[in-house]
Amino acid sequence: MRTPLPRPLAELPVRRLTLGDLIACADLCEDRRWPRDEHRWGLLLTAGTGYGMDDPEGKGLMAACVVTSYGPQLAAIGMLLVAERYARQGVARHLMRHVIDEAAGTPLSLYATPAGQPLYEQLGFAVVGRVERVNGFFRPTDDRASAVTARPATAEDLQAMVRLDTAVFGSDRTHVLARLPGYADHLRVAEDDGKLVGYAATWPSAHTHVVGPLIARDTATAQALVSSLAGATDLPLRADIDARHTEMLDWFKKCGLQAGSETTVMAYGTSDLPGDWTRRYAPLTVATG
């Protein structure tokens, strides 16, 4: 049942979230029938900046979202959630306007569901891409083995991963990648003649392993990384793949994964995302880009 707002939205403050709000953020996910993903919230609230609105009735959070900054070039908005009892009363719009104001001209990006896209368009976001989700149990194919070597990453690989990621993503994500070994269940790098040409990870969410980030020189390298990661888990895989990588999507389906939901990539303050999309196959999470 919808709960009317007790005061005008302008009188309801937006505050910064901390790790102390992690459970309340997970509760908000559960309220909207999303996976609780406390593990992901831990990453988001340490690598990014959380914004929230407290429930006037003292029942946790009314709304929340997270912004992950990558310097003056870009910041990514994710996990915009409004408690169901306060839905369709302008709360999401109010929170988004606050975030846009806080960004102070920094270009913004986000992954929009069909339900959220109209709001973002009204706020000035434009479509810059599309992502297709695939999920299911991975079944290796009989294709000829790739010449690329994929192996477990070590601490010594981090600098090379950051250099590659910066070139591909178009911004320095050291503050996120430094947390990746502790966040991911499995982390792989791909090498060719001793040079690092790709990396990928899987992390847990709702009884699946999510593939992300997936950065690779080409599709064969991306396939070698995913195959290596799939061999390390008995759980189904999930991946959000840039829809322009049609060969990769076809390969996932050949390996037993099914097409799922589609998400629209949107940007504010820029006509396109920085970096090289041809080597960017999947985000770390749609909440961080």
C-alpha cells in the first residue's frame, strides 16, 4: 500500500550513506524484490558515494543510490531504489536531481531499465548504448582452443590491469580495481607472448556468478577468459554484454546461456562514453559501469 509523503519533497533531506547503512540498503533491495546483494553494497559504499533519504516513519531508507566517480571525465550512477510504499510520488526524480547537482558538471552515465528510462530522459539523459543480459549454466563448446593463455591473477598483475583498464575505460579506475581481488571469487588475466591483453572476474549474486568486468583485446580473448572462469565454478553464470558484441553474445548462447533482460546505457553531459568499447565487453556491475 502506498504511503503518502508526510511533507513536501523539498523538505526531506538527502544525506550521504556510509557502511553503517549497508543493511538498510539491502533491505531496500529486498523491498523492491531485487537480490539483497550485501556483498555488492559493501563495494559500492566504499568505492563510491551513497546518497539516501531516510523514511520519515523510521522504517529504514525511503530511497538510495550510489555514484562512483572516475575523475572529471565520468561518474556512474547505480542502484537507484525507492521503497515501494513511496513509489510514484516523485522521490526518484528528487534524488536524481540532487545527484546531478552534486556532480557539478561531471558527465554521468547509468544503465536504465525500461521502467526507469522515461524518468532519465526527462532529466536530460540520452541513450548511448544497449546491454543484453545472458544467464545460465555454461557448457564448453568443441571449438579450437584459443592461443591466448588465461590464468589466475596475482598481486603482481594489478599495475598491468590498471594500465589496460585505463586505456579501455577512458578513466582511471584504480580505486575500484584495487578492491577487485577481495570482491571477486575468481579473477583471471589473459596473456599473449607475455603481455597482458585482458582480464575478467566473477563475483557472487543470488546463487549465480556474475561475469564482470570483462576487458579483452578481442572476442577470442574474452572467450578464453570466460571459459577459464566458468571452469572454476559450479554456479550458473550471468553477464551484461554490450549489445554491439554480437559474436560474443552468440557464443554465450552456443555455450548454453539464455538471453535475458535488456538494459539501456544512458549518459548526461556527454554524447558518448569515453574509452574503447571494442575492448569493453561487460561492466564490473551495472551499478558502477
